[in-house]
Amino acid sequence: MKCAMLYAPGRLEIEEVEIPNIKKGEVLVKVRAALTCGTDIKTYMRGHPVLIKKYPSPFGHEFSGVISKVGTDVKGFFPGMRVVAANSAPCGQCYFCKKGYVNLCEDLRLLNGAYAKYIVVPERIVNKNLLEIPDYISFKDAALSEPLACCLNAVEQSDISSNDTVAVIGSGPIGLFLTHLYHLSGAKVIACGKGKQRLELAKILGADFTINADEIEDEIGAVKSLSNYGRGADVVVEAVGKPDIWEMSVKMARRGGLVILFGGCPSGTSFSIDTSLIHYEQITIKGIFHYTPQLFKRALDLIASGKINTKAFISGRLPLEKLEEAFSLVKQKKGVKYFIDPFYQ
Ligand SMILES: [Zn+2]
Ligand SMILES: [Zn+2]
């Protein structure tokens, strides 16, 4: 079968390998849709401290497909079933799992290798994070469950009341998802980011206002002037992943507001903050990482409900051989996510 292997940051090969064998608790899935993700692009450019621990590594983590084989111990899943799998599953045994922070599991079982014709879903993911797709949902739409689950994590921890103003900083796939979800939860959304097309899309997805960071010098002033009579946004969400943008985002919140720092920055970086914002203005800063099995399930349910404008997120279909081209298109802000079809004809 064909599969993408990452040999080092910037070195990706499409190789011909054997279809993998499965063990007793595992499931072999024929990949029908793999989606490009901002994290994949970052990983491709600079590696990833959590997702890729050694090279060469299979690559890609947002996918759905059809079960081709199940191990002898697997219950409830059968060949021919349409499924979506998360790219991780918590252990359920460690300190954090027992405390209920399963997204912070010390022994998260990760899965890479969606950019291939077949992928083996490991036992723990089969048991905790493999879901059947309703037959009226397409493979590419179902594959959006993983990024959607991450974004739901942010939205559910924001405690939105209707008429709250939320500023979403960043107009990449995640920024657009957040814009959409905050809009659906009843907030007034200010989308602040780069790229005219992406900001147009933000409007389609529910942004009440857009701020083009390429054209405006004072983004903080612009966000503030649009929220609570100049006081700042009730909630600010950073979805860029750069320390200077983290710093800027904190200054956009109103007194007592919430700032969610969602975008992962390169390891070893730091940012500074005016102490008075924390004490006298009582701003809350929250980090959000990853998701839980419950959120993954809720994400698929939300897609199945038809409320998500899935079409807006998937910009085109390409064969596995054009994976690097897909990454470069997204980097140039041409399109949001690409549907990589390993069986493209
Ligand atoms: Zn992803
Ligand atoms: Zn754990």
C-alpha cells in the first residue's frame, strides 16, 4: 500500500509498504478521507514534541474510513463498518485520568499514519475513541471530528452567555472552527486574522465583525472598540500559537474577562504580561489542550446534527502524492483544509 513517511522536518516520502498486520485488540481501517491539519503543517516544518517522538514516522491524524479487518478480541466493530477514530486515547489509570483531566493523561496513546491507504487503530483507541459514522455523513465530514473536538473543549470552558463578545484571534482552520462554534453558542464574534478570503469565510461562518490584521496597526484598539463600549471582549481566544500574539490577546479582554490561549507555541518560548491585568483587572487566563473521548463523541454528534457548515472547511480533494502541495496551498492561505484521498482515481 502507499503511505506517507516523515523522515525529518521537511522530508516527506510517499512509499510503497506492506499492509500492516493487526493484533488481537486492533482494527485495520481502509482510509477513505484524511484531512490536512495546521498541526501537521507545523510538524512537517519543525517537528512536534508530543505527536512525533521518533523518525521515520507515519504521518497524519484526522481520518475516517471503512473497517477492513478486526482482531479476534474486538467487540462491537465489524468489517465494512464506516468509522472515525480519534488520534489518541487516555490510559484511565494515571494521576490525571483519575482526577478527571483525561486530556492531560501522562500516557496518552497517540496515533499517526492517516496519510496512507490503511491504518491500524491500536487497542486503546478502539476501546475508547473509535466511533461508527451515521450513513448519511460523508467520510470527509466525519474526519472533521478531531479538530472540532479540540475546539469544543475551548468553547465549553468559556461559559458563554448570549450577547457575550468573543474575539477569535487567528483565521486558520482552528480560528475558523472557533468562530463558527462561538457563533453557534450565541456569542457575538469578532474574527481577527490575516488573509481576505479567510476573513470572508469567517463571516460566512458567523463572525459579526472581522479585523484584517494585515491592514490594521492597532488590533487591540480595534477589538476593544467593537466590544462592551470600548472595554474589551468578554472572551478572547488565541488560535495562532505565537508568543507575541499571546501577549497581544491578553490585552484585548475586558476587566474580569477570560483569555483562552489555544494556539501551541514553539517549545521553550515564553511571554510576558502586565501584572495589573491579573490583579486589578482580574483577568483569567486559561490554556486549553487536546480533548476527551466525551468531546470527540460530541463533535461527531454535532456534525451529524447538520449544524456545522462542513463545506466551508474542506477546500479540495487531492491524491496522497500531492500531500506536500496541499500543505503549501494552506501555508499560502489558499484553502482551509484539504481532503487527501489515498484511493484517488
Ligand atoms: Zn488535527
Ligand atoms: Zn492517563
